Amino acid sequence: MLCERETELRAVADALDTAAARGSSLTVVTGAWGAGRTELLDHLPRLAEQRGARVLRADAARPEREFPYGVVRQLLEPALAGAASRERWLGADAEAVRTVLAEEAPAPEDGAHPRLLRELRALTARMAADQPLLIAVDDAHWADEASLRWLAYLARRPTARPVTVVLTLADGDPEAGTPLVRDLLAAAGRTLRLRPLSPRGTRALVERSFGEPADDAFVRACHEAAGGSPMVTAAIAHTLRRAGLRPVAECGERAARVSPPDLRERLALRLEQLPSPLPEFARAMAVLGDQAEPELLARLAELDAVGCRAAERALRALGLIRRRPGSPVPVFAHPVVRDAAEETATVEEQQRLHSRAAVLLLRAGHPAEQIAARLMATSPSAPSDAAWTVTVLRAAADAALDRGAPEDAVRFLRRALQEASPDGEDRAVVLVDLAGAERITDPWTAARHISQAVPLLPSAEQRAAALLRVSPLVFDTAPPQTVGLFREVFAALDPGRAASGAGREVALRLEARVRCAQPVAPGRLADSVRRLRELGPEPGLGTGAQRELVTVLLHDAVAAGGIAREEAVRLARQVLEREPALPELSYTALPLLAVTLVVADDLTDLAAWLETLLARAVRQRAVVSQVITGTELALVRLRSGDVAGALPLALEARRLAGEQWEADPAADLALAAVAVETMDAQLCDRLLAQDSGSAYGDLTDVRRGVAHRMLRGVRAFQRRDDATALDHFLACGRRLEREGRRNTVLGPWRTWAALAHRRLDDVRAAEELMREECERARAWGAPAELGRALRVHGTLAGGERGRGLLREAVDVLRVSHHRLELARALVRLGGLEAREGRPRAAELLREGAALADACGLPALSARARTLLGGPAPDPVRGLSPVQLTVARMVARGLPNGAIAGELGVSRRAVEKNLTAVYRKLAVRGRSELAGALRASGCG
């Protein structure tokens, strides 16, 4: 595909026309690598055919330079072979030409060259007398000397016949500077230099390659990446199109990074054909990358300063490298050039270069990550070099963690393991570092590496410090030997060293982890209550270790009901005030602090603290911290009544966990809490389907077992299978009581069981359960739970007693953070007041409807407005334009993948919008969506 070469084609056409009138002429076409010289020659036969000219074409090649008159033979043999005019063209006295054209002809003697040149000129003139000639030679600088001598001879002694000679030369090629090539340039009637494509030319080439219009941003990216080179532009477009991509802005970044394999192979061959030291210089550049400073380049390529500058100038003239403005460091014109340079080196040579580059960078004082990048490409060092290699790789890992690149840190440390001894303390140190990097994204692998490191460490203190790298997140699913290590090492700590200083910090943190690692049971909870009391009314909170231990003890005490709410809130807030919102907290037991505050219904400043923590975790790409913090923030939003804000956070945490690990209990629990709180049938079914066929409810973790039972109970309740629902709710209660969890907030099973009892006409059992629930909620004192218990109790009681309970519920919930529970109580009380014609009913219902809208529960809002006597609001109007578009496409039967492609968004974005649509329209799935849209006139 030839673009923006009209001027050059017209110039060649003019040369053909001029030759027909005035005789032979020579035109030289120059340009950088990839400028389209060969493609221009490929278009010349069309021009020649329009003018009745015969084309003689030859492609010079560097390996064939040693064959005298090789290019001449390429030009003449096809035309002479079998031609009826062959003998007439040759003439009777063309003995030298006949010898050259003969098979396996010997090289002419020096004295024969002048005669040959005259005979070849005469032959050309006789051929042109019959039909105008166009002689085209590509890469003429690679032609053999004899052929070059003849082309120069023909240019200096033009014939009267119409002979047009067009040669191409590569800018910057060392062979283009030889005397014979300079003679050709001096004899040329005109010289045409192919310029880089303009942005408009790039657009034309890209759109022709893709067969569709291209986005401005995509064209701009292609133009910058290819530097206007037609060959590189075409290769980029072809590779991206073959990969199924389109010329849109989102794919522009790929243009700067793609390395077309066909082009890479051609480039590698081209670099290998260049004379030394150009290939060596290019390989050194590829190894050093952004650190290719002139002095380092010269040392790695083994050149002096003059040779280094000459090689750089030659490669720059060829268009293969360039200089950044204001920087002495040369860079490749495109990543494909760098890849091609790497391919020209053998594996052994690449390793040698990378090893030498690492040493040079180290001596020059470069950062550890730059040195480590070269070490990664080498084989394990000799024992004498292993120590400094490990040191550099560990330092590089620390730097990678500081800039938020845990994956790079893991790569560096895994490479360092290859340098470490098989069973020495140095290996343990690397394993501990590796676990510290891995726990950011894969805490289970980190725990396994810590288990390998601990036996190699000499002291209990070192082992304890290593174990603190294990995230409590893995305790539920870690192998028994990992959990056992905590108890063993904690028991082995020296009491004297653990009494003060750093040893005390390690001991306190390890104690907190040991408690977390124990299964939840009455014994653990009771011991935590005892230990918390030992610390006194004002336990020390000055250090992170003290705060971590108090957090664990406080969490267990709240679960056991062994501490007053006011005391729990006071201690929890003191810890929160002292803890900065850093992602590192997610690898300790401190996330339990948020659970304690949620249970206590004291969410002041907690959401802001978690939002800061989540934002920092995202910046650092700390996946574990994102999952844990996102889950906790979802629970806080849910307990604040913000269902619309809680669900996306819980779904995102679950998605991240699913991408990195098979599952995450905390993320599943957050989704389960949302499903139960909102009675979202679709979400309940989705969570239950994930564990179909497994004994989820019988797992050791009481939280997961209770959550699963609650989900099954809610679904049975929705299907009006009340007996089954009651069985599940009562099973939750038995499980919680058996584990010693007496706090009613941890599982509101009594309220659900009471509702099931009422449906089964067992009013006495329902009343007894709600009486007990209210008593426990009053004893704990959290407004959200007491308000919920009073609302359900009032609903079941009815009459004046029920009204009194509902009024108390509203009063209690007004000081709670749980707006959704307040909305339910307001609507329930407002409905009761409306049925009796009380004037306050409208005020209560309007307030409840507004709160329901704010919380993201349109069904509750619609119910309130219906009770007010007005028409129910159209839920479709609550959809955003994007959500409405997605809903209509789903109603047409389009799958999510097709919708994503049509809208130009990710499949994940479609799923998130569709989830919001189901929630806002209160439909269970795709089958009900079309009907809901038709009912609203939007189908």
C-alpha cells in the first residue's frame, strides 16, 4: 500500500517521458529503512506499461556482492532468455557479454572490464531502440562492484535511446558511502528522498489496512509509534487487525507496544547484514534500554568513544534509532527494532551481555531495580557471585514494593531463591522476603513459603518475626502445620526477651495471631475476655502490637457478649484514632476493628477511614488489602443503609478474590449480608449456586456456615416454604450458641425465625423469640439491632402494643446509622397509622419513602407511596441512560458479550449495570426484565 508517494511517482513518470525524447537518464531514490523504496519500485511497471516501456528489474543483496555482474545478469537474463531478438541485440562482436551471461561464467579479467562496459551499453541501446527501457535496481548500494561500475558508466555516457534508470539507496547504510555509489549519486539527473508519512498519510494507510474509519487517537498513536515509517505502520495495523482489534482509541496503546513477528524477522536479518560494530552496538542498546548512556554503551559494546559515536550515527541514519530531545541516551525507533536486535544474539551471548551490563550498572551506581532487570536474564551465578546477586535482587524487590509493583518484587525474589543455598539461613531470609511480597496478592502461597523458612531460622525470635508475615486471612484454610507453627514458636519465645523492646512487640503480635488462628469456640472467647480484663480498664495502645492484641481480644469479647457496648466502642475508637489507614494493616488482625464497630453500630469516621485505606491499596495494587477493605466498606455502607453503595463494593471484592484465589470467605460473607438484608433472590441464588453440592453449612468456620444457612432460609421464606425456612434459621441459632457467640448482631436469626413461626400460626413461639431478641438487643445496646428487634416485634404484636413498639423502634433508630432499618420502621408505623386515619401517617410515609430511595430500595419506596394513596412510581425512571440501554438490549435477547462489544465497554461494566437494573426494577432475572419494561412502556 503506497501512501504519499505521488510526487515521486510523477518524477519517475517525467523521467520516462524525458528519456523518450532526449535519451537515457538516471534517477536515485533514497530513504530511511521502511520508507517504502521497494514498494515504490513495485509500482513502476504500471507506469512503464502505460508508456510502452520494457522493465528490467534487479534486487541487490549484500550476500551476493562477491558475484561480479550479478545485478547485470538479474537485469538482462530474463529479457534475453528466449527472445527472438536476442542475437540482434547482442550483435556479432559481443563476446565479452556472452561470456558474462554464460552459465558458471568465470569472473572477467581486469582488462576485459572496459570492453564489457562498452558492449553492455551497446546492448542496452539496441534493446531500447525496439522498446523504451526502464532499468530498476533496488538497494543498489549492495550491488557488486562490476555492476555498479556499469551503472555509473551508463549514467556518465547516456545513450540516445530511451533508457531510464531508477536506483534505490538506503540512507545511512555504510555501503552507500563507497566511491562507486557516490559516483552514481553524482551522475544522477535527480535524487528523490522519501519522507516519513504525515498524520494524514498514516490515517490513509491505517484505514486501508483495517477497512474502516480510524479514531483520531488511534491514528495519532500509530503515527508516533512508527515515526511515519510506512512499513512499520502497515505491520502494526496488520498485527492488530489479525488480533481482532479495531482502530479505536482504546487500542492506541497497543500500537506503541506491539512487535509484529514478520517485521521482527526481517529486521533481525537486516541487522545481521550490517557491518561490525553496528549489530554489536544495537545489541548493547537492547540490553541497556533506558540506561544506554554513551559511556556504558561503549563499554558493553567494547568500543572506544569514536567508534561508539560512529555506530550511533550510522544506525540513526538508517532510521533504526533516534535521540530523545535533550537526552544523550539513544532509543530504538520502535520496540520491534529492539526485539530484532535481541534476536541477533545467541542465548549465550545474551546472558553474557546481561551479566556484564549488571556489573557495569552496579559500578556506575545505578538503582537496584535496573541492575536486577539484567540479572533476571542470566543463569544462576557462580557461588562467588551469588551473595552480591541476592543482595541486589532483595534491594530491587524492596524498591518494587515501594512503588506499588508487588508482582515485580515476587519475580526478583524468586530469582534470588535460585542463587541461595538449598538449606541455609540465607535461603530462609529470601523466603521471608518473598512471603512479604506474595502476601499482597497471594497470601496462601506466602504462608507456604513461611512454613519452609521457619525451620531454617536459628532463633525463636527470628521465627516469630517470620510468622508475622502470614496474613490472618489464610487461617481458615491454611494447612494444620502452618497454624501449629504459631503455637510452637509462641511457646518457644524467651520470656526475658519478650518482656521489653522489640521482643515484646513480636510476642504481642504473635499472641494476637495465635488467638486468631484458633477455631472459634466458647473456650477461645472466654479466654479472650479474661485476657482483656487482665490488661485493665486502660490497656496500653501506644504500639501497633498492643493495638493488634487489644483488637483481637475486643472482637472476641464482643462476640461472647463479655463486654459492655460503651466500653467496646471506647476502646475500638481509641485504636482507630491511633492507626493510620495503610494497606499493611490488612496483613494483621486489625481489620477485626471494623467488625467490632459495625456490630456496635458506631460508624462515625469509619467509612472515611476505610475509603482512604482502599484508595491507597488500589494505588499500590495490593489485592489482599483491596479485598479485605472493600468487603469491610461494603458492610459499613450496608449497615448505614446504603445498599446501592454496598453491593458494587462487595461484588468487586468478590471478583478480585476470584481472580487471584478460588474464593474468599470475607467477600462471600459481605455479599451474603447484602442478599439477606435486601432479600435479593437473584443474589441469594447466585451465592448458593457457587457452593452447590458442597457441605457449606457444615464447614468449620461458623461465619460461613451461618451465612449459608441464612441464605437458604431466606430463599425458603420467599418461596413460602415456612417450615424449611424455620429449620434453617433455628439451625443458625444452634450453631451460634454452640460456638459461644451470644451477641445478637452476629446472626439475626431470631427475627427471621419469629416471622416464620408467625406464618405457621405459632404466635406463642414467635412472641417468645422476639421477647428474647429484644432483651438481648437492649442488653447489648446497639441502636440498629434494638430498632430492628422492636420493629419486627411490633409488626408481629399488632394493635396498640405493636404501635408502641414501632414508635419506640423509630425513636431508637433515629440515633442509629442504619437508615434502611429506620426507613422500614417508618413505613411500617406509617402504614399502621394510615389504616387508622391518624394525621401523622403521611409524614411518616413520606420520610420513609425518601429514606428508601436514598438507600437504594425502590420496592420499599413504592410501597410507602402506595400507602400514601398516590400512584406507585415507575421504577424504570430510576434507571440511568446507560442502564436503560443495557436493559433494552437484554430484553432483545442479546448476551452480555454482544452488548459489551456494541457499546464498546467491558463485559464487567455490562454485568454491573445489569445488576443495578435487576435491583431497581425488583426483577429476578432476564426472563422478567422484558415484561417490566413493557409495563412501563419502554420495551
